[in-house]
Amino acid sequence: MSNTDGINASLPRTQAEWRKALEELPSTPGNIPAFFFGHGSPFLAFPESDAHGGNPVVDHMGPKGPLATFLKDFGPALLRKYKPQGIVVFSAHWETVGERVVTDYGDSNPLLMDYYGFQPALYKLKFDSRGDSALSQRIVELYKQVGHPARTTSKLEPRGEDGRGFSGPGLDHGVFVPFRLMFGEEFREVPIVQVSIDGSLSPEKNWAAGKVVEQLRREGILVLAGGLMVHNLRDFSSFAEESAGKLVKDFDRAILDAVPVPDPQARKEAMVNLTRHPGFRAAHPRAEHFVPLYVAAGAGGDGGVKVLSAIYGSPTFAFGL
């Protein structure tokens, strides 16, 4: 069904609606859901004085936009409901082929400023957080148990290029930019470990990569996967609903129809079929921002799904309810 059929129209799009959806999440610290979230872009970190109105993309994706407002509600809700012992995050901005690589950064996670062309203030951003070697090793162990090569990387080693030419150690901007809004600029209470997505960009392989860490949810670990449902740097108009073309908006609606399908097998089929939608390539010339959705779905297992926000291009889903 489409938005005109009344299905997507009922999903949470306003702050009051998504706060209600967050409040209705089950308080299950012993079985934490896995989440896909829209990680936004460096626009989220623009100084508010630079976020002038009138540009629909900046208005939508910037520090005063709906995604920034949602993330500020999302992070505290997760901490309040689940009191996680650790956070494992997958980002569209780190992909590796043939092995999963896991950060093991010790007492201080460095930041990788993997973007260019922005004002100097965006290269001075702070997000003070820590890692956890035991959690990093646990993740490597889980992958090796299923025969998938995995290893840790330290802050002394560049973590590898991500398909966009950046290399170095650190949490990338798909992590630290939204996490600053979700958890504050200083967040040392809960350790954060990042894991690479599968660089094949295969829906099935990234689903399997998420499935491996499903067990962590029952060990008090919060599993997050960040990307965007619309990410076309060749067409900036596509980043805001007000300016996006019909094909991209139809694709966004198709996602909101496919992900909440109740039956697990039918849901997986519907989600994988999204890559065959006529609007997929209009929204994603390259699929790296889309496949974290499959990581989160894999980590959620066969449980239910809830749409927490239906913000255009950057919805948030809870898997494994």
C-alpha cells in the first residue's frame, strides 16, 4: 500500500508521535531490540547560527530539523529503557571485504573526520567516549564461531579505506555526529565499539553479519546500525521531501511498507526486494547507506518490528521486539 492508502500516513512523523512510539518500546534490558537509525550527515553538526532557513535540505537535515530533534529524544530513551552495558554500532561509513573488523580503542575512542568541504568548526567537533576490549574480543569470537574471519583494530592502525577515500583510526561521522546529539559530547558511561559492514554491499551478507551479533542483545548490549534510506550526492534535492522527485519519494514509502511486514520470512523477502524497486538507484547510486538496514534486521532475528519515526529519508526501526 502507499501513503495514500492511509498506512504510511499513520506512522510517527511528529515529535509527539515518535515520543509516544519510543515510550511504547518494551523495557527489556535482557533482550534489547536492535535498531536501524538515520545517522544523518555533517549538516546535523552545523552551528545553528549557520543553519539559515530557506534551503530545504539544510532545513530537513540540519541542527534544527526533524532528524536532529528525533535523535535528541532517541538516545535518552534507549539509555532509560535498556541501561545497556555496551553499544555495538555499524555505520555506512566503514566497510570491509572478506572479514569483519572491530574497533579496540581502549579508554578513548578517536574520531575520524571523514568528510570534506565544510566550515572549520566541523573539524573541531568533540565526542568523548571509550571502548571495551572485552566486548571487542567477544564480537570477534562470535564471528569466528560461524567461520567468518574477524579481527580487532587499534588506534595505532588505520582502519582501512571505506570506499570514499578516507583512511585512519577512529569512529566515523556516521557514528560520532548523531551520537553527540543522542548521548552528549561527553559520554563515557557506556563503552562504544564499532564493527565494519560487509563491503560486498549484499543484502544477504549484511543480514548475516547482523545475525551473528544477535546474541549480544541478550547480554545487555545495544546493537545499532546507521545509514540513510535516501543518499544520492549527485542529486541533493533528493535529501528533502519538499524537493525530492516522485521516484525517490515512492521508494521511501515502499521502505515504510516493507519493513513492518509481520511474518519474518515475508518481511525479509519484501526488504531484499527493495533493491529492485524502480527508485532504488535514484536514491542510492551506491548502496552503502542502505545495507545497514539489513544488518539491523539480522541482529533483530525473527522478532517483531516497530517504526519509531517515519522521517523522510531517515526513518528509525526497532527489530526483535
